[in-house]
Amino acid sequence: MRVNLFAAKQVTRNRKTINAMFQKAFGRNPSGERLQRMGQSPQYKNNVFQNTSHTPMLAEDSSMLKTLRSYFSKPKDIRPPADIPSVKTDLNTLTDEAPVLVWFGHSSYLLRINGINILVDPVFSGHASPFSFMVKAFAGTGIYGVDEMPSIDILLQTHDHYDHLDYTTVAALKPKVKRVVTSLGTGSHFEYWGYSPASITELDWYASTSPAPGIELTATPGRHFSGRGITRGKTLWASFILKTSTHRIFIGGDSGYDKHFKEIGTAYGPFDLAILECGQYNAHWKYIHMMPEETAQAAADLGAGMLLPVHWAKFTLALHPWDDSIKRVVKKAAELNVPVTTPMIGEPVLIGKRYPVTHWWELVK
């Protein structure tokens, strides 16, 4: 009887621990003064953030039934047949001779510019979900984690979807992070997870901040949505412009294709580098994620001297073959005369000096 009672108590404790962890992973929606500030945003209408253009979650000729049916006919090569190749770079010894970028797969990467370390949308937990058994990372993509990260001057968070904002990762990163810059409302998650409010800067579209010497960040529009539970639009999503005295870099986050790329290019461009999503697309949800050909066009609209396609090669979040997006964006970019860099995970990109172009995905067999 004592053994059974002890076991029952242990199960109860374990369940409470697991429930608390899941609850933490979902984050917390804005309230109080933060919510009042959000109410002043031109993007905040009817108690949610909204896109500039009408943006249905599903295309006009789609439906939930059609979308569900498509999951039963997904291709066999939706995940790679072998480990994703990678390069192990010591991130604590990155050069300062030129701005350098190291991609970690999907939309996570480290930028070192003017001696400042900027980490974008880090997801190192091995899954893009609040549950560890769902949306698991491809084999070979997990060679970088929190332990490999240097001191982070700026943690830049584009929006709060699980494949961009990972509780396990940002909680473990906290001792290394000096400042968080994110889109309006998203700071609520960080505060809930123990980050100091004084360390968090939240930006509405077209607002700017200088979080480190010689670094200016401006939030710009995206055509997307947000949410970590059943409600959407309680926090803002954004792209960001990183500007120094010598370089301009466009950090795209997630977005469907729209006129805002041309508008941003006209107002803020041209850009030395545009980092844009090219994967997890589908005609059913074409308004919230670009098709690969639109990624190349967006880079041209921005006036980008170089395109780095991201949002692929780590997670399966759509129904296309795992390498289809990179093949299509490279092909279209060539037609538009837009240069493309295609580094392996961990392979340094020296902006303006060295752009890897190996088609490494062709070796994954």
C-alpha cells in the first residue's frame, strides 16, 4: 500500500511538472500597460493585430477539408533520406574583418557585425512545437545549441510561432543575452519566462531602436500572423532592417508575398543581403508563406545584392519535398539575376566577401 501511495504521489508530481512546463512553453498574452500600448498601434484593430492587405489563412479555392486531404497524399521525400551535412564553426572566434553570418537551419542564425553578436529566432531544442515528440528536427541539424553560443548582445525575435520562438532555448539562453529586440507584444512571453522588462525592446512597424553602438534596427511589415495557442494576432509579427554605417541587411522573418517588399526596398534599400523564407509553403496558405519563386521576386523588390534563403532544411511544416524550395528559389533567382548564397548549417557567410554557393542538398541521398 505504501509503495502504491508513493508511486501515485510521484506520478502526480511528474504530471504537475510536465503541465507546468507545457504551460510555460505556451507563453503569455500581453496585458496591462503593454496591452494599452498595443492599442495605439495602427496595426491593432478589433483586439488583434492585422495585416495591411486582406490576408485569409487559406486561399480562396482552398478549404480545411481540401487541406486535410492533401496530408494523405504528401510526398515520400518530405524529410531528407540522410543526415543534413553541416560545418562546426567556433562561434567565439568569428572574424571582424567583415560582417559574418552563421546559419543553424530553418530561421535561426547568428550575425556578428561591428563586434556585436545578434542571434535571430533561435530554436535549439530539436523540435518546433511545445511538445518534444512533434515537428522534430532533421537528423544532422542539431550540432549547435545554447552551449555553443557566444555572449549575445541582441536577441532578435521576429514573431512568436514555435518554429521561431522556442521556450526551452530562450530560457537557457537568458544568462548570455544582454538585450531582446522583438515585435510589439512579444515581450510578454519573455517577461513570463524570467527576462527583465528593462532588457526588452518591443517595436511597432516603422519604429527604430539602437540597442548597441553603431547598430540600428527598424521593424517593418510582414504578411503573416502570430499565436502560440488557439488565438491569433495577440502579438505583432515583423521583418527587421539592420543598419550600420557600412551595411544594410534585411531580416525577413515569415511573410507571404505582397507590395510591402517593394515599398521597403524603395524606402530603405538597397540591401547588401536579404534573408528571406523559402520553405514551408503551400498553395493552400500562399498568403502567409511565400512560394519559392516569390522569394526570389521579393529579393529583387528589396534591391538585394545577395539573397540568403532560410526557413528550410530543419523541420517539416508543409507538404513539399524537403529540398524542393531551395531548388525552385535558386532557379527563379537566376532568371531574375538575383545572386543567391546557399551555406551549409554552420558554414560562415562573410557579407560582401565570401558567399558559399555549393548545392550541398544534392549530396543528401
